[in-house]
Amino acid sequence: MSPVTAAALQLLALISALALAYRPLGDHMARVYSSEKHYRPERWIYRAVGANPSAQMRWPAYLRAVLAFSAVSVLFLYALQRFQGVLPGSLGFVSIDPDQAFNTAASFVANTNWQSYYGEQAMGHVVQTGGLAVQNFVSAAVGMAVAVALVRGFSRSRTGELGNFWADLVRGTVRILLPISVVGAVVLVACGVLQNFSGIHEVGQFTGGTQQWNGGAVASQEVIKELGTNGGGYFNANSAHPFENPTPFSNLFEIFLILLIPFALTRTFGRMTGNLRQGYTLLATMAAIWIGFTALMMWTEFTHHGPALELAGGAMEGKETRFGIGGSSIFAVATTLTSTGAVNSFHSSYTGFGGGITMLGMQLGEIAPGGVGSGLYGMLIMAVVAVFIAGLMVGRTPEYLGRKIGTRQIKLAACYILITPALVLCFTAVALALPTPADSMTNSGAHGFSEILYAYTSGANNNGSAFAGLNADTQWFNTTIGIAMLLGRFLPIVFVLALAGSLAEQRPVPDTAGTLRTDKPLFAGLLAGTILIITGLTYFPALALGPLAEGLAS
């Protein structure tokens, strides 16, 4: 079987598995967020935090709860790292330096999981399981809660109430993420992923030297790392490490986990708004972009010119032979079109165009299908913009799901769209203008520029993957990327919740003969075009200086 055929079969198997899980999981999540019942363990959590899960919140109160919970999470994770040296189960590792502790705390709370440290050489069992793994769950649940709040904004009328953040947070964790993670962890253990609390072992190498390895609760962290679109690896090599991702089957299963909830949330959206066709339209747009990017990535990596590449069957540099080009390409697109950031190959070693595809996937806003929760609310923001553009073309007040898209709504959507590119481009420009950050670049020219651009694109878009050629463990990058991650996560959430509140206060507008049908293929095409055009106009000059210039020169 040729590598191209094997890659196509993997993609077909992945699509089939996602299709089978789409309806039951989407309907289950809709029931979870619409339920009035509180389970006993959930009531214990509410009492512990002093929350009333039945109290409805308007958008300012919902936002304050999101920010307060996240601020406490940052402080807790920062303190846990700073005191690691005196904690049991630290494996003898010292406390984390202040700048790196801040960067890591901001990273995991913001659902980014950018790592400027070697996991197996810096973090003990307590920090890994009691800090990082916990944030993998709750940061994903925060994103899902915000997405559901926006969905309620479309489904409710003449009220500013968006639900209760604490109930959404707890239910998303207890009823969705935990059960799937338990099953997924068992599958990963069966595949050979580690799950223990062993200490550091010294093992021999074929070269005659020795190497130190430590165990850990890897499978339980690996599953939520992918399921929650987090991406932080237990080991520095991330999902390229055989202890995290040992076989081609485990590789395909991890890709399935990455895409599972973001795609299924479109079904949840359709169910909660009472219009499944609207959910299918968002699904079709997401799927078309994802499949298109995957096919383009395979083409660039399989057919790149050069004698060495042709003899190897493609661009194998930086890729694991057990996954090949197909498994690596599918993983790379899945992780950069979502906010996962996990890697099973090194994106810096991809062809010039291949590296550009991973970068563009993040710059789209990671909405195809995007992160857990963030993908859905990002796509809905783009749908609002697409409806507004269509309204301008026909000279009619734009409407979406029975809600008028007026001045306030489009201003909030515009702010959401502009904040992340502003962070990426401004931080990249400053880093390249100063002498010290440039010293961290392994390469010069277009590839070196791509290293910096990729780092801030990954941080501000809450992805977390790295180009693998940049030394980001410096005070400058730890601090600035940490700030970019926090602003890139929580400023957009402000605009999302404000938009949700403004929509929930409206009276529904009945459909007329002139109403744009947003559940048809025409609108899906308009939505996809809007996404690509807005992103292309924003990032094209920067991409032209980096991956496009490198690809054309090779």
C-alpha cells in the first residue's frame, strides 16, 4: 500500500468515527446544558465554592465569574510551581523560576498549554497531576461554558440572562469531560501509554551511555490534553514521544479526541436553538475548511521537489517513521485548526508551504472546528459578520437566527476579530525590532521570521504549539507570550459575552421573503469565504515575509 493511499484511508476512518459520534455526543451536551437537575457530587462542589447554581446571570455577572475563576486558577498554579521544591512527589526537581512559572500558569489557564520547559526534566508528579492536568479540565470547561452562553443569547429573547457560569463549568467537567476521559485513558493505556507514579530511572543506550526517564500519570493527562484541545505534553517531545503516542492507532485516536467535541458542539448549537439545520451549516463550513487544509498539507508534504525528498517518499524530516507523512499531516492540521497545540512532528521541519498552512490554521481564529467551546463561539462571530456583509450587499438590515445585527452587535464582533491579529503582529514587530529576542532564533531570514511569528500566533490564538526552532525560555518570551496568551483568551471572551447579552435582550424578528436563509449551502460558502478573506487580508503581508517567501525560494 502506498503512503498516499494509507493516508487517505486514515482520513476516511477518522471522518467515519467522527460522524458516528456526532449525533449522540451533540445531543448529550445539549441535555447537559439544558438540565435543571443537579447531581449530588455537583452540589458538593457548589457548596464548597459558595455558588448558587440556579441563579441566572446577566452577561456582566457571567463575565466576572469567568475572570474571577481564571484569576484564582492562575495564582494557584503559579504558587504550586514556585513551591514545587518543597512539595512531596516533586522527583527532586527545584521550584520553577518566576517568569517561567507565570508563563506556564497563564498558558494552562488560558487553554493554550505553551511550554517553554522540558516536562520530564522540570515538573514533578504533584504539579503535573494536581496543577496542569486539573487546568486541562477546567480551562476546557470554561470555553464550553462561554460558547453555551452565546448559544443561549441566540435562543433566549427579551431577557439578558445567559445561565449560570458555575453550573455550566461543573456540568461540563463532571458530565462531559470526565466520563469521556476515563474511557479514553483506558484506550490509551491499552495502546501502551504510561500510567504510573514511578520515579526517575536510568536506562542504558545502544551507544553505551545512559539516559534518565521518569514515569507519570501520562495516559490520564494525555486524554484530556487532546479532548480539551489543550496540547501540553507530559514530555518535551509531546505526542511524538512513544510514552505519549506509541502506535499509529493511538495517533489516530488522539486526533479523534481533538476533533470530537468541537465538531459535536455544532449539533448542540442546533439542538439548543431549535434549528438543527443551522448547526449543520456551521458543521459543513468547518468540515470543508478542515478537509481542504488536510488535503493541501498532504500535497505539500508528499510532492515537494528534491532528490532526497523523492527518495524518502516525501518530506520526512522532523516526522516519526511510525506515523509517516500522512499521520503527521492529519495531526498537524487538526492541532492547528483547533486550539490544541499538541504535536507529533516538528512544524519547523515542514516544507515552507506546509509550515505556512499550520500558521494560517491558527490565524483563521482556530474555528474549523476550533477549540473546545472557542471554536463554536468564534464561528458564530464570523457568521454574524457574514450576515452583516450579505445585508450590505442587498441593502437590508441583517438578521441571524431571528436577531437583528445592528451597530452594537457588529462593533462587538469587529473587536473580537481584531484583538488577536493586533496582539500577534504588534508583539512580533517589537520582538524583531529589539536586539535581545532575535538572539533566540535558530535560523535567519524568512524561516527565522516564521519562528517569531509562529510563537506569537500560537500564544495569542491559545494554540500552544511551537515551531521548534526558537528558544522561548527567556524572560522576554516567557513574559510577552504569557501576556499575549491571557489577553488573547479573555479579551475575546468579554466581547462574546457582551454580544450574547445584547442578543438575549432582543425580541425575535420573524422571517420574511427577504430574510437571508442561513441554513443553506450558499450561506456556508459565504461564511467560508468571509473567514478566508478576512484572515488573508489581515495576515497576508506577514505570511509573505515568512513561510510564503521560504516556500517560493525552495
